[in-house]
Amino acid sequence: MSTRRSLRLALAVAVAAVCAWGSVKAWQTGASRLLTHHGRTARLPVQTELAINKTPNDPEAHSGRAFVLLNTGSITAALPEYERTVALRPRDYFLWLELGRARDMNDDEQGALAALEQAVKLAPAYAQPRWQLGNVLFRAGRVEEAFREMRHAALSDLTLLPNLIDLAWGATGGDALAVEQIIQPERKSWRIALAKYFVRRGQTSEALAQFRLAGGISEEDRQALLKDLFTARRYTEAYEVWATDRDKRKSGSAFIIDGSFEDRISRDNSGFGWQLARDTQTLRVSVDSSNPHSGKQSLRLDFQGDSNPSQSILTQLILVEPNARYRLSFAVRTEELVTGGLPLFIVSDAGTKESKQLAQSSQFKQSSAGWQEYTVDLTTEKTTSAVLISLRRQNCSSGPCPIFGRLWLDDFIIRRVSAD
């Protein structure tokens, strides 16, 4: 019995010792990780050194110290710590990635490539190792290999694609065809990204080619591409993007979309068709079927107080030919308009930065006995590709300048006329 008791006691003591040793190790590891975290956050090399003293074989401690040393300018001192880290945890791609970055910062091109290639080998589907490897290869003059790696990276992380396109643009001297060959846009989103980039670089023909190859695109992508085309004042190309997949598409120039207001009026201020000003709290807009000039309905505007006379109330962008004469006609009905600045239509050149005015209608009557027909003659200039027709108000002699009353619009038509 005494022997058995002795064995049990010895076993209990051994278990207690193991538990105590495990507790000490756990405490040391916990303390080391806490020191490492604080050292990383506050960029304190001393705390990371204390962490290593507590757990000399913990890769987290060495990684933390390497990070702090690197970010405090001690690149040479950081390298041995990174190398110790990958030796302790050789299957961790991120540690090899960090070692590659550190070697690259230390101008060790071959060492950086070796570390980054190992990172890619361990995590071939991850974006960052391939992207970093591609950058080092590019600076080493191994351009074809570099773009292959960076393209793989962009396949995993779409946010890298704009940088890749920009780098390809610079490397090819702005050759859009060569850029496309480098990018190899097999995805619809990649073609749209190329289209947006080419627009910003003034390559609108190439941009439209990418748009057509992409096929149907989301409304979000359409709006983004439209915005870039409008910013570049490329209205013919913008119309193609806007009109694709829409029910009512017309080709050519000089036509008004929904001139009789039979469709819904948009408030999104993007694209073609009628656009209403935003933040018009004193203006109520509706369609009225009670007494149209023709068709089923007309557009009714109820003015109810203060408004800015210089603000465009209703607009539409119209494609036109340069050096050509046009006649805009439309019908107006008014009722009890009271204001110091009556409404009228202004036609301006949409292709100029200052939106040069080309023509304007006479101001509308305060009250009309019925529908009144108006015409505006205009001549485009040699650079004009689109005009903007805008419902505005005459400037008031003093402010504020409220307006009250009702206005109806219908039957807008624009025609090219001969020079005779």
C-alpha cells in the first residue's frame, strides 16, 4: 500500500509541476503578446525587446520588434528579426511578405524577390504577395513577369486594377491597344474600368470600344462612365452609353426626347432627357391631362414663392452638328404669373466651359388666353456638339425675387434649317 501511495503522490506532484510550468509559460506568452501589442501601437522598441526576452522563440515577438524597428527607420536592425521570424514560422506567407518588403526597402533586390516568391508559393491566390512581387520585378526591368504577377493580384483584389492600368499606361507611353493587351480584360468589370480610364485620358474611341465589348452593364457602372464622359464633354459618346438598353433609342442628332411630356421626368440629373432642378421646395411639378396642347398630357409647373432666377428649372441636352442653324419650337400656357423675373428658355453651347449662350426665347406672358407657340433660332459654332435648353427666369432688378402662378409646357421640337 505504501508503494502505491508513493506512486500516486509522485504522479500528483509531476502533474502539479507540469500544470505550474504550463501556467508560467502561458503567463509569459500572454505578457509577451501584451508587450508586443503595446510596442507595435506606440512604436516602442524597448517593449518589443522585453517581449523577446520573455519568449525568445515566439515568432509574434520577433515580428513585432521587426515591425517597430522598420517603422522607426532602423531597417538594418529589423532584417535579422524578420529572418528569425520566418525561421520560427516558415509556413506563414505574411511573414515572408514582410521580409520581402524589408529587403526591398534595404535595396536588396534579389533577397526581396526570393522572399516574395516564397510568399506567393505559400499563398498563390492572395493579392498582396503577387502585387509586391510584381512591383519589385517591374523595377528590376522584368516587365512581362511583373505585369503577369500584378494581373493575378488584380484578379483577387479588384481595387488594385486602377493602379495596374495606370502603370501599364505609363509603361507603354499611353498606347491604349498595348494597355489592353497587358490587362487582358476577360471580365466585364475590367472592360468598364478600362473605358473609364481611357475617357479620362482623352481616348474616347478606345473607351467606347471597351464599353461595346463589355455588353450590358449595371446602372451604377453606366452612371460612372456617363459622369466621366460628361466631364470630358464627349456628348455623342455619352449618348451611346446612356441610350444602350433603353426602350426608346434614336440615332443621329437634333431631336428632343419626350418633347410632349408623355413619359416620366427624371430628377437624377444624369444623362439625357428632361432634367429637373433639385431642391426646388417652392416649385411643384406634375403632368396635367386636362388641357394639353397635343397628345395626352403636358407638363405643369406651380410656382409658390422664393427661387433663384439664375437657376435652371428644367433642362435637356440635345446633340447637334457644328456650324448649323436650328429652330426650336414649343408651346406655353401661363396663368397668373406674378414676379419681377418672368420665365423664358435659354439655349447654350454645352461644349464650352462657360456654357456660352447661343439664343433665348422671349419671356412668357403673365397670363395667356390659351396655348402660345414660341420659336427660337440659333446657330451652332464650329466646335459645338451639343446644346442645353434651359427654363430660366429673367434677372430681377432687386432681390429677393419670388414667383407665383402656373405654367404649362408642351410639344418641344428642334429642326435643322437651311442657311437661306
